[in-house]
Amino acid sequence: METFLEILKYILPSLVVVLVVWLMLRKGLANEAERRNFELRKQTANQMTPTRLRAYERFTLFLERTKPEAMLLRYDNLSSMTTATLQQKLLETVRDEFNHNASQQIYISDEAWKHIVTAKESVIQLINQCAGNFASTENAIALAQLLIQTYAATEVTPTDLALKFLKQEVNLF
């Protein structure tokens, strides 16, 4: 029994020291891993922020370019077009602009993406509704005027809402 107590006198303090060292090493390694993760996240954020801002810029440009007045300014030969031709060209412009920027959706929030898709769909719907008021062979100037008037008469368009939302999100960076 005396030998057992003698052995315990040496083993017990050694076990306590080993346990304390093990706990300290474990905590130190966890802190080091957390610090590395923080540095990695910080580095990734520094690299992603410019890319995300470019995505927001591109979608802002998309929204501005697909406003009816902006699209109509691109066509200097409206007087020689029919409403069907203008409708086709406008729809093609909206879809091309959208498809050109669609890959940027991975850099923006889901809610921002929903606003952009809603804005695109509302412009397409406006073009189709206005074009439905004319025969396909009528002069395109009448369609252009109706598009501008209808769009201007809308107090808050989905495009304006999407632009406002994008600006709010960018301000959070």
C-alpha cells in the first residue's frame, strides 16, 4: 500500500500536468485554426467585393439600358419600321441584355435577383401589351410613343424598384 501511495505521489501530479498541457495545446490550436479561417475569409472578402460590385454595376446598367426610352434611342430608323419589327427588336434587346448579364447572378443576393427578373418581365409585358394595341403593319413610331407614355405614366416601375434595391444593397458593403 505504501508503494502504491508513493507511485501515486509521482503519477498524479504528472497526469495533472499532462492534462493541463493537453488542454492548453488544444485551445491554442483551436485559436490558431480560427485565426487562419478569419484571415482566409478576410482575404476572400477583399477579393470578392470588387467582383460583387461589378455585378451590381452590370445589373444597374442592364436596368437602365432596358428602360423603353433608352432602348428606343438606339433605333434611328423608327419611321421605316413596323410595330411588329420594333416589338421583335425591343424584346430581343431585353433578352440579349439579360442573357449577357445572367452569369453575374451568383454575386448578388437572391432578393436582388428576383427584383431584376421582375423588372425584365415587366418590360417584356409592357412591350407586348403596347404592341397589342396596333396592327403589326402599322408604323413603329406610334408604338414607340405609346411605350414611352405608358412607362412614364407608371409612378413606380419594377425597374425603379430594382434599381433602388440594388443601391440599398451596395450601401451595405
